[in-house]
Amino acid sequence: AQKVTQAQTEISVVEKEDVTLDCVYETRDTTYYLFWYKQPPSGELVFLIRRNSFDEQNEISGRYSWNFQKSTSSFNFTITASQVVDSAVYFCALSGRGSGNTGKLIFGQGTTLQVKP
Amino acid sequence: DADVTQTPRNRITKTGKRIMLECSQTKGHDRMYWYRQDPGLGLRLIYYSFDVKDINKGEISDGYSVSRQAQAKFSLSLESAIPNQTALYFCATSQTPPGYEQFFGPGTRLTVL
């Protein structure tokens, strides 16, 4: 079975603090894809990043960075120097052949990040 | 203009009513999906479609039906709405093959009284 766990339900930080959102996944597939989405208070889902299981290189995009470690089945997301606009619900998701090759996403429960001024 | 649109954006209905949520996309993607979001549960897949003639049930399809009228249009129906179908519903599209990111519509907030 495939599963994504985001153990942090809510995180509150003060602006300019760094914050890491944890994501742990379970899959028996050798080929799979991991994603992060952001859901701001307005409700839409915004795609942030996709990673395939063969690429363990960390990625940085501005203040955002992602750490993919297959050894611990984790795909953590760090925001450096957080800003109020980062306040949102963040979802980690998984897609793999265990999904019946449908491409469907298995979502974690989401982490609500509140950045206070 | 948005690539994936959903109508209506908000809907309040009563138990037992039939309701249809519509999704249109201009991204030219073959794959379309319907998810529902409930607090603390993330998003769960209701139905998905690979093309007009290929429609499949997701993990929580009971009480729902879908129609793929064209490559660009994918509708979700609740034949007889019940209160525990109150949720935020998202339509999504993606390229083929699997592994590509999904692009989501703005969501429809449905309340069943």
C-alpha cells in the first residue's frame, strides 16, 4: 500500500524564522514521484515541486528547498526566512505504479503553516 | 484565463437533491481527476479518466458518478446528496504518462444541509 504521512498538523513561526515541513512516504514501487503543493487561504492548490525516485539531488528554489532521502523515505520541505505570505496548508503527495499506473496522487494530511509578523 | 475552471465555486443544497459539479480545462491534457478534500484527511480521489471512453473509480466513488463529455470537460454528479458529502471538491488534469504534476482547478465548496 502507498501512504504519505505529514506528522506535523500545525506549525507556527515568527517571520524570518526557518521552518521545515516533514513528509514520510511508504511505497513498494521502485519508480515513483513525490510532490509538494501549497494551499493558501484562498483555497487553490499550487504545484511547487516534483521529484522522481531516481533523482535524490536536493533542490533549491529561492527561499524554498527540498531534501529527498530514499534511505529514510522522506521528502522534507524547508522554507528559509519565512514570510507572512508563506502561511498556507502544505501537502506532500506520492504517485507510483502502486497507484495502478493511474497517475493519481496519494496525499498526506497536510501541514498548516502560520507565519506571524 | 485559468487553465482549469470549476463551476459553481460555492453551492449549498439540501439532502436528497441531485447536483452536478463541472470542470473544464484548456491545457489539452487527456487525464482528468476528481478529488474531495476534508479537514485532516488531505485529498482523496473520487474518479479519474484517461480519455473520453475511459473512466475509472477512485477510492471513494460511492454516491458519486461522472461524465466525460469531451477531452476538456469532466463533470461530477451527486445523485442524492447527503450531509457527509459536504466538502471541498477539486478537479485536476495531467499529462500522460503518469508521474507528471497535476494542475488543479480552484475548487467547489459544497454544503449539504
